[in-house]
Amino acid sequence: MMPSALAPYADPVAVTFVVGGTALALLIRTPPADIGRAVRALATLGRRPFTAEDGLDQIAKLDRIARRHGVMTLDRSRIADPDIADAIAGIVDGAGPDIVGERLRHRCEARAERHLAAADMWGAVAELAPLLGMIGTLVGLVRMFMAMTDPAAIGQAMAVALLSTLYGALLAALVGMPIAGRLRRLARAEAFERARLEAPLVALARRERPHLREAAE
């Protein structure tokens, strides 16, 4: 049940123009995979920014294990972080430091692109909603001028015109822009932190490469 104070601000026609029009425009301009990724990204909004400290601690432990028992024993380690797990798998398979570093950078760049695509979709909401609100306003004004002899119709058309602009502004200011900004901040923080993982993993690959060659021979 809608409170009586908010009832004057509810108009299904204006909602259709703004919300429905924005959704339709997003479906046209955005690949379905990016839309799904952007919706799933909403679950990350309340999380703390990513930090590399736990990963660095685990890399240090893996380094000590490799020194004592050999790099092959790392294959049995449980590693939750996908970048560290991929790098360790490459080191165990004999990948050199250049390959390990390249794989890490590729994974970070691919992740950044996925995060950017999600943020861009919400940024598109902030761009499209006011435009669709303006379209609703123009439609409402046209309806108003076509019904100048009917006071009731004039009031209804004016409501569509004004509320369309209001809905577009609210959707942009309270949904699209805040979500896009938050996702971009989280993505930048994670990219910066994950860059810290590259140096110790590359160092581990560089140190273990000669031992792997000797074992192969």
C-alpha cells in the first residue's frame, strides 16, 4: 500500500517511459553477458575493497615450502585465489618468470575489462534515464496540447511530463551513477592490489626455473 504522501508521484505511464525505455535501450546497446555481469556485480557493492595481504602471505608460505621440499610439492597446496593458483600451476609445470608474469598481467587485464563492462552498464543507466525522461516529458506535453479542452486530460498529461523528468533524474542520480562509481572504485583498488602479487610470484618462478631444468635433465 503506497503512502498517501507519495501517491501523487506515482504514474505508470511515466514509469513505462523511463524504466522500460532505459531497459530496452540497454538491451539494444549492451551484450547480454555484460548485462548479467552488471547485475551480479550488485552483490559486491557492500564488500570491502580487495587487498593483496592474504595473497602475499600465502605466496610467502608457498615460497618457504618450495625451498624446503621442492617446487613440485606446491601442486598439492590449496590456493583459493585464482591468479595465485594459475601462477603456481605454471611454475610447477616449468613456466619461466616471463611467462608467469605475462599470464598474471593477462588475467588482471581481463578481470579489469569485465569489471569495467559492469560499471559501464550502470553508467549507461545514468546516461539513458534522463534522456528517456525527457522523451516522456515531450510525449506528455504533446498529449496536453492535444487535450486543451479537457481539464482532466490536461492534468494527467502534465503529470506524465513532469514525473518522467523526475523519474529519469532519480534513476540516474540514485541508481546509475552511485553504482557505477562504486564498481569503478572497487575495480581500481583490486587492479592496484593484484599488481602487488606479480613480483613475488615472478621471483619464485625465476628461482625455481634452474631446479626444474635440472630435474628434467
